Amino acid sequence: MLRTGKKTIQIALTGNPNSGKTSLFNALTGLNQKVGNFPGVTVDKKTGTTQFSGHGQAKIIDLPGTYSLYPRREDEWVAYKVMMDVEKIQDLDLLLLVMDASNLKRNLLFCSQLVDLKCPVVVALTMNDLAQKKGIRIDVDELSRELNIPVVPVNPRTNKGLGELKKVISHVLSQTITATAPDFIDNKALAPGAIEDLQKLMPGVNDYLAIHYLANYKNLPFSAAVKSQVAAVEARNNFSPNKVQANEILQRYTRINKIMQQFVVEPDPLQKKIFTDKLDNLLLHRVWGYVILLAVLFILFQSIFWLASYPMDAIDWGFSELTGWASSVLPDTWWSDLLCNGLLAGLGGIIIFVPQIMILFGLITLLEDSGYMARISFLMDKLMRKVGLNGKSVMPMISGFACAIPGIMSTRNIENKKERLLTIMITPLMSCSARLPVYTILIGLVVPDTYYLGIFSARGLIMMFMYLLGVVMALIVSLVLKWIIKIKEKSFFILELPVYRAPRWKNVGVTMVEKAKIFVLEAGKVIIVISLLIWFLSSYGPSKRMHALDQKYETAKTSLMATGTDNAAAMAALDREHGTEKLENSYAGILGKSIEPVIRPLGYDWKIGIALITSFAAREVFVGTMATLYSVDENNTATLQQKMENAKRPDGSKVYTLATAMSLIIFYVLAMQCMSTLAVVKRETKSWKWPAIQLVYMTALAYVCSLVTYALLN
């Protein structure tokens, strides 16, 4: 029932995992979405807006997927507390429940519980096409009458049924008086004395809500006084939450079985398997499943190099031409130097990698949308258990390929404390998208652009090896930490495999654009700020030192001119030497030189040292830092890759040899260079102990492995 005086309608979208909830949320809200956190926790909170006829704008809260009103995981607790809404923070007007028609029996358990909460409920019945393929026939009208709530068949992927769903929701919201539907089961009979006592304490609370208050009052935001009173009711009536829950579930399934017999026609279990089952026989095979997985990863990384090479070359050429043109038309002042060698160099270091970021996320979205990503979790469970994890750890690790932060946050799905902590500790070893620019520029420097058999790129193979190296190291670290972390708790891996579906190309396109925007606007802001800071530190230094340097080269130029020869080449050489020495004596040069003894054994010079330091803000800053340093140093129109190829040490040898570049790549594969990730680990573990351990072990691992790599290849 819509409460008077409210400006915006509040609708909670809920349902079992893999029921089509996210698809419906996207279909209803379009791009009118925001992502934040639920108060007090770091579980993602997605909200969106849509319009309902006669009611104006409505806010839709996409709750984490949950199987029942008995939460176990952190994200299920979030959904539970929103639906309980003890403090009326959400002030919900309606629960929009998504039910999977192809798994109706399991979905009806959650549905029956929501019915007994006595909040207005509308059911969106999804997966109807899949149910038909399985031979399942549902009498929707009779099901709706039996449940005493509206049930509307929809297909969010094609927008079929959305108009009818909105009409039904508008009708429910318009009802000023809502007839109270009878309980799905006799809830009061589960604990009559305790329920009556609680209702005396809290008048107006219905029978089923009373059971949940009694069972979970310790975890609900009641005042200390109320909790004490509820505890007294619980003790006085010998209320047993586990016993009541067991009886409740048994009674609910007894009635659900009758509903299934009356209103649902199910196929003969011996009928021919549908396409999904046949495909799983191949993709989840104990041998061919892993072969196919490696093939998929191989194609993924080959595509990143092959498809992105053309737009990247065009962007690189465009920025070098733009920088050259700007240098030629602008006056020789500090602000033009800032614009060309600071701002444009940093901006070029961002934009050039947008094609690869878009392709990576587009391909990952294809795997998720098709249903294959969940199969990867299933395949990896056996291997994960050997190193102290389970299949649920795979999804956070896969998320880590995009960004470690959401990957670490998604570990809240893991009930086992030890497995969750292990997953948090190793997820940053997954090569996130921020490392991609570093890999690309360094691999492009030292690995020839050759193809084996005409189709297999050498650079793509090296890229795939780096991603696999991160995975292998993560498993080794987990195996070691498994024996160090002393938490004993058994766990079980239960995974519901979604059906295979054709990818939604619009969703893929939107994801690619959104991720590119996030990279440019979020990471880009950091890169630009760091680039401008590096320009300042590279252009200026201690005044006495810089003045002496300027005097030295003024004297040299005067001496050259006094000879009476107009030697342009000699003058240009003096300018280059002046620029190089000026950079070495700048604040950035002093900082780099101070840490050079520590990193010299790895094959790095002081410029790389500066990039390693700035990369702690964000790994992708490496490219912007190098672009700025070499622009300040050389100040020409060459591309960044050309400048790095031409970089020389004081003895005239090349800086970026195969040994140095591979050592640097290995360092970026394994090092913890992301302050944001450390902050999230602290928030998730509620201690600085684990992020400190993470920083130390990853830095030490990166240093040792880079040292070995340089020694072997040098």
C-alpha cells in the first residue's frame, strides 16, 4: 500500500541467484542506475529509477540474490535486513520478486516466505522459454490465485511482458486498502506462546515477522532495551530457532509439492536432455573441459593484441602529431611545456589503452552472459580445494582480472572464514586491467611482432603467460598460507549452473563503453594529476644546482659560438645533454637516483624507479610517468615506444633489453602497487595486519622473481 506524503516510490527487487534479476533490473531502469554500498557494509548496492503510470518516478533497489529468508552469507544478510526494514530506512512500498519458471519449486520457497511477511508482492516469472524447452507447463493464472499475489510472465532480454508488469505494479501501488492474504502455512502453530508474547511487546507485528524477530533479533538494528526484552521472551518460551526453521521449511515444501502437482506439468525425468546438459558434458569434462578453458583464455589474449593494434597505432600516431604541432605553434614558455610534455603526454598514456580495456571487458562480458563463467568455477573447484580454497573463490579471482577491489569485495559470498581470507590475500595477484597498459608497452618493446602458423601472435602468447603466472603464483601462495592461517572450518561448494544463452550484444556494448569511461575518468584523473606532478618534479630542482647547470651549458654554448662556426648539430647535441642533465638533477631525478641502488640488480634505471613509486597510486600510472619523463628529457615528436626503444644508459647500452623488460613485467605481475586495494583489504578484514602482510609478501615475491628473471635473461 502506497504511504501518503512520499515523493518517491521504493521498490525492492529480490529473488534467487541466477533467476534473471539483474536482467530485469537493467530492463526496467535502463541507464538510470547508480552503484554504491549499503550502509555499514561493502556489498554493492545498485539502485535505479523508472516511471510508473500515475505514480511518477520509482526507485528500484536491486538486492543481492538470496535463496530464502534464512541468511548465511554477508550479502544475504544485507537483503534480509532491507526486507525486515526494522528502522524503516528503506520504507518499502513493494517487493518485486523474480522467479525462475524452470526451477519453480525452489523459487516458491522464497516466494511463500515473502507472502507471509504481508508486504505487497508482485512476481515477475522469468526463464519461461527455458521452461518450455524442458517441457515444463505452468498455469500462471491458477498459480497467482493460489499464492494470492500477481504473477506476470516476462522476458527481460526481449522486454516481453514488461508493459504488463508495470501495469500490475501500478495497480498494486494504487490500492488504498489491501486485503490481507491468508498465511501460506500456519506460522503461529510453529511457536504459539513465543509469538503471542512478542506481539504483546510489539503490537502490529504479524506471526511470521514475529518468528524472524525472535530468531534474529541479535543481528537486527533493535535498541539494547528491545533486544533484552526479546531475549526474555525467547528464554521464557524455550524458543529454538533451528527447530522452528526446520518445521517451517518442511511445512512449506509440503504445500509447495501440492501446488506443483496441481498447477505445473513437469516432463518425464527420463526424457532426452536439453542442449545445456549436452554442452556441459563437453565443457565440464575432466579432460576436455580444461583444454577448452585454456583455448578460451588463449583466444581472449590473442584478441586483445590483434583487435586493438590498429586503433592503438592510430591513437599513438595522432597524439605524437598533436604534440609536435602544439610544440611548433606555441611560444617557448613554461605553460606550453606543461601542456605538451605534461598534459598531452599524460593524456596520450591514458587514451591509447582504451581499445584494449574495451576489448578485455567486452570478451569477459560475453563469457558471463553466455553462462560459461560459472562453469569455470565448477571446473576449478577440485584444484582450489588442494590449496585451501573452493570453487567460490574462482569468481572473485576472475573479477580480479578486471579489478582487485570488486573481486575482494565479492568474497563476502564465501561463508568459510579461512577460505575467504585466503581468497582476499591472493586476489591482487590476478593481472587486473590496470596492468594491461604496462604489459602492452613492455611486450611491444622487446617481443617481435611475429605470428606462428600465421595466426598465433608471439606477443599474445607472452601476454597469456603473464596472466597464467599470476594465477599459478596465487595458488602457490594460497597453499603456503593454508598451513599458516590457523582457522579450522569445513565448507561445501554448491553451485547452480545457469543455462547457456546467446549474449546480449547491447549489454556487451554498454559494458565496454561504461568500462572505458570509468578507466578514462577515474583512472585518468589520477594519471593526469600524477603526470602533471611528474612534469613539475622533472622540470624543476634545487635552485643552486639548476642555476649552476644552466651556467655550465651557457658557457659551453658561448665557447662554441666563439669559434665562429655555425654548427647546428653540435648545438643540438649540447641542448640534448643539457636536457638530460637537467632531468637527472631535478627533484624527480634526485628521488630516482636515491632508490637506484636498490633496483639496479633488477636491471632498472632511476627513471623506472620513479615509475615504480608513482605506480602505488595506480599501476597504469607507469605509462603516464614514462611518457612525461621521456617528453621532458627529449622533447620531440616521437611516440613513447620509440622514445623507450632509444633510451640509453650512461655507458651507451640500451635500457630496455629483453632481460630488463621481462624483469619489469614480472615485477608488475606480482607486486602490490595499488593503495586502493590495500584500503579495501583493511576494510574487509577489519585490521591493518593483513594488508601489511599482503604488501610485504607481494613486494618480496616480486623482487626475488624479477631478480631471478633478470639474472637468467641477462
